[in-house]
Amino acid sequence: MRAAAVPSVTGALRAMESLLLGAGQRTARRNAWTAVLEDRRRAKDRVETQHVLEAVSGRTSQAT
């Protein structure tokens, strides 16, 4: 009888593991996507700042 209980316990543990890992993977994917969006936002900000600095330095060069 004990041998029959082991597969059910093992199956239950595997089911719990898959549920926990499934939620963890969803969280990891959501965190990764949030990081990608933040990186894109920072890259956009860098480009805009670079354009502003180039425009300002161009005006300064022409004025002097």
C-alpha cells in the first residue's frame, strides 16, 4: 500500500512545483518586459537629450 502512496505524493509535489514555477515564470516575464520598456524609454530620452545638446552647441558655435 505504501508504494501506491508514493506516486500520488510525487504527483502532488510535481503539480505544486509546476504551479509555483508557472507563477514565477509569469512574474519573471512581466519583470523582463517592464525592464525592456524602461530601457526603451531611457534610450529615447538619451536621443532627445543628445539632439537638444547638439542644437544648443550648434547655436553657440555659430554665435561666437
